[in-house]
Amino acid sequence: MGFAMAMATAREVAVKSCSKIKHTLAVVLGCAAIGFAGVGMASPPAVAPELHDQALAILQKSISFRTVEGAGQMPAYAEYLKSVLVAAGFPAADIVIEPVADTATFVAHYRGTDSKKKPLMVIGHMDVVEAKREDWKRDPFTPVIENGYVFGRGSVDNKFEVSMIVATIAKLKREGWKPKRDVILAFSGDEETQMVSTRKLAEQFKNAELVLNGDAGGGLLSEEGKPVVYGLQAGEKTYADFKLTVTNPGGHSSRPTKSNAINQLAKALDRIAQYQFPPMHNELTLAYFRESLPKLSGPTAEAVRAYVANPEDAKAIATLSNDPSYLGQLRTTCVTTEIAGGHAVNALPQKAVANINCRIFPGVPVDEVQKKLAEVAGDPEVIVTLPGSGSVESDASPLRKDVMAAVSKAVHAQHPGLSIVPSMSAGATDSMHFRAVGVPSYGVSGLFMKDSDEFSHGLDERVPVSSIDGALAHWDSLLKTLAVK
């Protein structure tokens, strides 16, 4: 789920801004319609052809497992991943597949030389969203390579990164690499739904040093294939859907009363729509604005500059709040997404229900938002409830110098000088569960893609074959840097 959000974050910095400038930003960022200059492509990473072929084969085989909710194929997919690592030299006992509800978890231990050091976690998810054969041009669970792309459900989200991670770890094992601290691969089985397996993994490994998540972060390419920006995800807003419900006795429509469930709900929704949660900031969001500033111009740049200098600047906050690209980085947001009411065209409505979708700023309790919605609704007959979901509250991870340095090293080895922008995504990935138990987690995908190639969760999902070598080199660099400290 995370790569699409990473691409959206990168677009906030790049694509949106390109529409506002004529030349300055094009030099720094590059836009399809303007051209690109500045940051150049490095030479292709030195990846052995046999490693490329193995990674591609793992990805193709991974796509063939229909790991959607309820299909029951998660254990089989996990067993396949285990077979790859065992063939590379991992003891079978160091790889544990455990059923969880109707899914499973996959955990592989790469033993380090210093058992006193906290382990380095590398996470991803094995499940994918549903895909129906009748909707796709190709069978979504039969991997097809066409025109330089691997087509199939999960080819991006998240089986690409899972495959690259497994291929890299297998290579390191065959080479006899010895990390200082344990490296633990932990793949969940229901990230796209209730995250029951994720919560289990987070609780099991809450003593970890840090988490590297392959399902978040990543790089954006221009339509010409030039690198634009790399986003490092270090925080997520809490996802919450609130139900607003009004019930009335109803009656015949020829005898209207002052009580009308639809009218009451509509008034409450209008009041909520007019309300703005107070502005907030943290280390991550300030870094996002600070790193974005050199790539901006005009009124937006002026507002960002003022905001970075003083996060309490009301004028800057007002200007940025009018831009949907920046609003979410400034505060909790809540918006009506669904509404239903009434039961007959000639009857007073007995019930009206609306869904309010909120993306809550890290550190803000969900129940506080629920209370505020009820307060703003301004009607005691509007009942605000919170149905269960897999989301949890979590603070942003600190921008650790060792992590930032390792990511910079990995990215700049392929794309010298490329901007690395810390980001807070709208949610949600498995990282939030690790952050919730106190483990810093960072979205550091090795995938670079064009915006036009992004079809995660959609029809004809695809990933460029050309992205494989860069991702393999990326994970090799990250592991060799962070697992030896």
C-alpha cells in the first residue's frame, strides 16, 4: 500500500510545483513537459546477470500466488520464500512460518556475530488486494513480461520489494556475509486488510533497533526516466473512519416534522466541513518543508520559507492550508466520504448515516478527534462512533543520522545529488504498528518509477524490469551499512 503514497508525496514536491514555474524548478526537479537538467543518471549498478535473473524469477513466482484475503494461499507463498532462502544456505530452523487467523507470518533470522546488539528488522507484506480476471487485460495472477514491464497483481505492492529483499538476502548468505547484528526478515500477511499479523510481528520484535520497510518510500522518475526525488517515509497519520448516525421515528412524508434525520445530518456535516483542526508540526514535517523549499518558487516558496522560519506563522499556515498538497502536512484532516439515508421516497427518513474519513496527525489520540467531531456536529442526536479497523496511533520516527546517512549513501550511489525528502504519509503501512511499540521505522523502498507507471491496487498493475538492478543494489547497500553498526 505504501509505494503509491510515496509517489504521491514525491508528486507534491515535484509535479504540482512544475505547473507553477517556467524554468527554475525544471532545472532542479525536471518535468515531462519542460525537460530535465541538473541531477543526472549514474551508471547502472553493478549487479550480476544471474542475480537479476533470480530476482525476476522470484518476482514472477510471487505474483502467481493469489494471496488475497480469504484465498488461503499465504502459507504456500511463505513456504516458497523459505525454499529460496534455504537453498541459499539458511538453516530451515531459522525460518518460521506461523498461521495467524486466516493468513500467516514469515520470519527469517540472518544471524549476526554480536548477539547483544538489537536486531535490524526488514519488513514487507505478502498479501495483495483482490483482482478479478474479467476486469484485467491479462490474468492478474499469471505474471507476464511485455514491453519491459512485469504485469500482475502485487508486481509493485508489495511483491516487488519482498522479492528484491529475499534475492538480496539470499545473495549475501551465499557470499558468506556476516552482519554484526541479527537481520530479521518479517513479512506480514494482511497489511491490506486488518493487520492482525502485523500487530503480532510488532509485539514479537518490539526490542528491535529499527525497521526498514520496503512498502514505503521510494523514488520518482520523470516521464523521460530521469530521477526527480527520493522520498523517505518516517511517519504516518492515523487512519480512522467515523460513522455519524441520526435516527428519528419517521412517518408519512405528507406530515413533515421538525425532526428530519437527513436534514440534521446534513447540517452537522456542513459544520464539520467548515472546521479546521489546529495546525501542528514535528521534526518530520518541518524537514519535509525545509527540503522542499529549494525546489519551489513564487508565493508557495514564500509561504514555506516563512513557515520553516516560524511554524506558528498564521499567514504562512493559511496560505499553505489552501493547497491540498500541503494541507495534510499541517494538521489532522477529516472529510465526508459516504452518505446514506431514508428508506422510501414517500416517508420521513428514519435514519441517516455518513462516513467521515480522518487522517490524524501523529501523536493525536483518536478518541480526541472523535470527541471533537461530536462537539463540532453541534447536535446531541448525531451519534459519532468508530468502527474497528487495523489502524493504530503512532508517533513519527526520529530522523536518525545513521539511517539518513545510509539512505543517502544507497540513493546517491545510483543518483548522485538527488534530493532525499523525509515524508509523512497519509497512512497506512505496517510501520505504524512498529512505531506504536516504540521501534523507529523507515520506508526505504528501492523502487524508482514514473508516475504514469503507478497502478498499485488498480487494473493492470506493472513494474519496470529495468528497476530490478537498482533495487537490488539499494538493499545491498542499506543492509551492509546498517547491519554492521
